[in-house]
Amino acid sequence: MTTRRIVATLAIFALYCASLFLSAIQGQTNGSQVSSAPRAMVLHAARLLDVETGRISTPGEILVQGDLIAEVGSHVTHPHESEFIDLGDTTLLPGLIDAHVHLFLHPGAEDLQTVQESVPQRTILATIAARDDLFAGFTAERDMGTEGAGSADTAVRNAINDGLMPGPRLRISGNAIDILGGHEDAIGYNPAQHVLSNATYANNAEELVTAIRGELKEGADFIKIYETGPDKIVDGRFSTPYQYTEEELTVAVHEAARSGHRVAVHAMGEPGTLYAARAGVASIDHALQLSDETMRLMREKQIFAVPTFTIFEYFAVHPNTPAQGARDNQLLDLHAQEFKKQLAAGIPFAVGSDVGPFPHGTQAREFVLMVKFGMSPLAALQAGTLNGAKLLGWQNQIGALKPGYDADIIAVPGDPLQDISILQKVSFVMKNGVIYRK
């Protein structure tokens, strides 16, 4: 039996175990509950936010029929025998979208957990992470690599889609792709032990094509490629080496597009970010350093920047060593400065937190940091709803409260346009017309 088949078999077994575990705890965390969608349901709250215009309706109501939104406004039709749910002094919003998560990671030594924990164990933890993210109001996510668990995220996505366990709707990448000795390779271990990389090796254009075809065969929705790393700051100057040439990335983008898929890159700075923009990737994640030409191309091609401020902050506050803490604080400060330039350049943004190394379910902190560093609350909300839906390929389906859209709806106390931090206090979660938290 091949290693890939062993991983898939173990993942399926792990999901079975996880489903038994989750069925025992369902509805006991955070006062949450899961209930079948009634034929018709009316949600009523003090406010309803139109994320496209920033207009707030008072009061706000949504008529949900089955798994779709039927009506939205201050007063909607109340069908006979429909269920009426009064959410009190809250604001109704579309479900949040995190475009950069790691369901297969948790706080702790990332390099060790991917070596010491089995794929079944990591898959069980991933299902719990998915549940925690959903209960925090994230009804859709893009999983940016299993970090050595292969295509186990295919099984997690499918189990959620089949209703076997709670979680956001997912776009998954399987293993990310990296060069030998690159960002996610197993560096610093005894070479005689042959510790495996957390990513799939591809060292040239031909190997990129092979790796991409392998990931798509095993269920990936998109391809993630590590384009830069390791990062350095010397005498206040940031640098990060590129891992693939512009020509190699272009081959990757064309190969993914051949079957209707897109490429996202981990890229911290130049020239890797420029190569990615020229190649036509869907998103540049982290995007700490972008040249004027890179930003021009991103604006022209509508390539999303996904800042992931929260992971920078978390590492700065929780360093392994004082030296690492100083470096990570420098990176966060530089990222904040560069973000202002990116905002002024008018490039598109999507919200992505890089949750995993910090606790799942806490990533609404990303909205707070985007506003802290210069984005308006409405623009941050748009980045985490409308833009996230576009990036994940679900535009005109989720990301807004509109008739005909899937009923992915949350409620938060207060007005997020006045206090964005209330997104960290989600009190109601519905996905696809099913209530998961109330």
C-alpha cells in the first residue's frame, strides 16, 4: 500500500473516531447547539448590516427558507408556522470568511507536532479546530496546507459537506508545495533520520506540474506554493529569498488553470512577490513587502493580499527566545508600515489570520488589527466577507445578506462599524440555514 493510501485510510478512520467524539460533545461548548433547518425561519435583531454599502437597517430581519435567504430588510414576510427567533440587541451580518487557516496545526512547537503526532491524531484535532472556527462565526475558510498530513483535509472537507460534523465550508490545498531545503522542509534535524518535509517537494517546472496534478488528484480545491523564505532583518532591512522563478510560477498557474484551479502563494517580500504577481496567482499571503510594480499588478489583476497580522502578533507576544521576540516585533512593525502603503495603492485585501499556531476560534482578532493599522471597519468587514467569497470562488453565493444567497448568518452584540472588536463576541451562528450557535 502506498504512503498516500495509508494516509487516506488513517484519515478516514480518524474522522470516524472524531465523529463519535463530536457527537458526544455537540451542543455542550459555548452554549452552542445544532438544529435542523425548519421550513421557514425569521431572524430578528436590533440591526442588520449591508456589507456592500455600510447601511444599517433598524431593526433588521431575515427570512430563511430551507438553506437560502429569501428576504432581507427591516420587516420581512412572516410565513404561517415559520419559526421566529428574536436575537435582541445584536447586529445581523453575513458569516465571516478566513482565507488563511491551518486546521491541522495547534499552539505549540509546530515542527515537533508535525513529526510527533500521527495523521489520525492530527485529523481528529483538525475536526475540533473546524468546529471551534465555525462557532466563532467563520462559516467559510481556506485551509492553507495540512503541513505534512497529506490530503487528510479532503476527508475533513467532505465530512463537513456530508453533515457528519460541524465546520465551515472549506476550500483545501492538501499539502503545500516547496523546494528542497525550503520554507517548510525539515531543517535542523539529524539528517540520518530522514525527517520528512511538511510540504511536497518540487524543484523545477516539471516537478511543479507533477506535484500539482498529485494534489488535485487527491481532492485539493486550489494549490498552495511556498514562494519565499527564510526571512531576515539585518540593520533594519528586510530580505527574503525567492524559491521559484517567475517562469516556474507561471507554469504552475497555467497547470492549475488547465483544470479550473488557482494558485495561492506564501510570499513575504520581493522579488518573490513580484514573480507571483506577474505569474497571475489568486492571492499573495502575508505580503509584508510589496514593490510599487507588484502593487500595480495586484490592483490591475485583482490579486488579493492576505496580511495575516494575527500570527505576527502572536509570535511577537509568545516568542521562543528573546531574540526571536525582538525579530517578530520588528516584522510586525514593518508589516504595519507597509500595510498603509498597500492601502493607499488600492490593492484588494481578503482577511486571513494564519490561525493554527494560535488557538482556533480566536482569529477575529485579525479584523481588529487590520483596523488598528489603518483600514476602516467597513473595509475590514468587506475583506472578510465579500472579498473572501470572491477569493474562495463563492461570490454570489455567500459573503452578503441577499435573497438567493446561502443562509450563512451571524449576530454580534453592538455595532461593528463603531467597535470592530465585537466580532470576537459572536453570539449566533447559522450556516446553510442550520443553527450552530444560539
